[in-house]
Amino acid sequence: MSEDLGWNQSLLGACEILHVPSDHDSYIREHAAATGKLLDEAMNRCNNGQSEKPSQTPSE
């Protein structure tokens, strides 16, 4: 399966892959601040019409 897990087929625009610390079951519980920061940055880029990703994954 592709890295986007099939999401590009369901979206009108591009799918941006954000790599967060930990795994699917614990990323919110153990890394909420880092995950929140990545999502906030992605939403801001989307709202500002930008597509550039951050240079690195933030850590808590």
C-alpha cells in the first residue's frame, strides 16, 4: 500500500504526509504537543495557500 494509505484517491487536493513520533495507537497520548504543532502548521500552510512542508519533525 502507498504511504498515503489511499487518501489521495479520496481528496480534491494533494495529500500531505506528516510523520509524527510514536505509532498510531500512542501518538496522541504520548506526543500530543508535537502532533498538535504539526497539525497546526499544516492547517496554517493550507489556509495560506502554501504547500511547503516543515524541514523536520518537531519533538516534545
